[in-house]
Amino acid sequence: MRAVIFANGSLNLPVALSPGDFIIAADGGAQHCLALGLIPAVVIGDLDSLTPADLEALKAQGAEIVQFPARKDFTDLELAIKHARSSGAEEILILGALGERWDQTLANVMLPAAFSDLNIRLVDGNQEFFYLRTGETITINGKPGDTLSLVPLGGEAQGITTDRLEYPLQGENLPLGSTRGVSNVLLAEAAQISLREGFLLCVVMHQPDQPAKSD
């Protein structure tokens, strides 16, 4: 099952959902759902970003409300991920996780690192963020010309091998703080990355769809 979590940050379109998605709103992320005409299955958090009228409207349309105290050990987004996992989700798409507060944005980008058992992606408009861990190989789907950046976290990322990227890496290392992996380019609709050891943040910037030209 795939869960789609709406966080309370900036929501940049487009938003691509599937009919079977389990939709969760992390507190004020419910505002994004309402604006899009969506009713989340669950609204979770301390609910300080929602008005009583919002909550009544959500309840009336069948949303489950899971409220936590304001003094808690986890952010609303982390609570939403934990709820998604306990509900049987193996894949999670997070929307609206970035915003003006750098502390919240950085914490949200790092949050998937705490859930190695889940396939978690953060999407912001045409950008997506995900992680590559020790021993993993992933395929990046996109278009030729899309931008891919590899950012090592937690130490040196070792034994990186890429395929179908403009600037290839062949079993090479990226030390913590290195910018060598920034702004690579896809040469095909699918590229591949393998990591022998370490932890990589992968950021893909997809080119926006171009409108069809008229004759």
C-alpha cells in the first residue's frame, strides 16, 4: 500500500495521486487536502494549525482525527509516517514538506533516514528527494536532461557506480561535504546508481512538461 502524506509546508504543483492511495494529513496539511478537494483518511498531529470549523468539516466527511498534545516528542510529520507504517504502508509519498522554516525543512528532508524499512520519497513540484543506503541499487526514472544530485550524509559515501549519467562515477567515493555529485544529468529515461557503503541523499529535478505546439 502507498500512503500519501500532506505536510504543512509549501505545496507546489503538480500533485500526482493514484486511486488507491491512503491519504494522511499531518495537521495543517489538511488545508492542502481541502484546497484540492480531497478528504484525508486520517488527520494527525496536535492540530494547532486547524480551526474548529476545519476539523468539523473533515469529521463530517469521514476523516479520522488523531490528536496529540502540543508537548510531544515527535513532529506531526513523523507521527504521520509512524501512523502510515502501522496501517500497513510500505511506500510513502510526502508532499508539502518544504517551507520557509529551515529547521523544519531540514528535519523533514532528513526524516526518511529514520525509517530504513520504508520506501519514502519527498516531492516538491518537479523535484523529488529520496535516499540510497549501503548495498542498494536504484533506478532513476525521468527524461534525458533531468538533473540528478547525489549528496553524501553521515560520512563518506563509498563505491558509487552510475549508469546513463552525463558525468559517470565508477566505484568512486564522495566525502562528506563534497559537491562533486551535484547537478549530474540523465542521458536516458532510466539511469542507475549503486552504493557499496554509506548514505546518499538523491535529488532529482524533472524538467517541466512542455505544452504541445499548435500548427
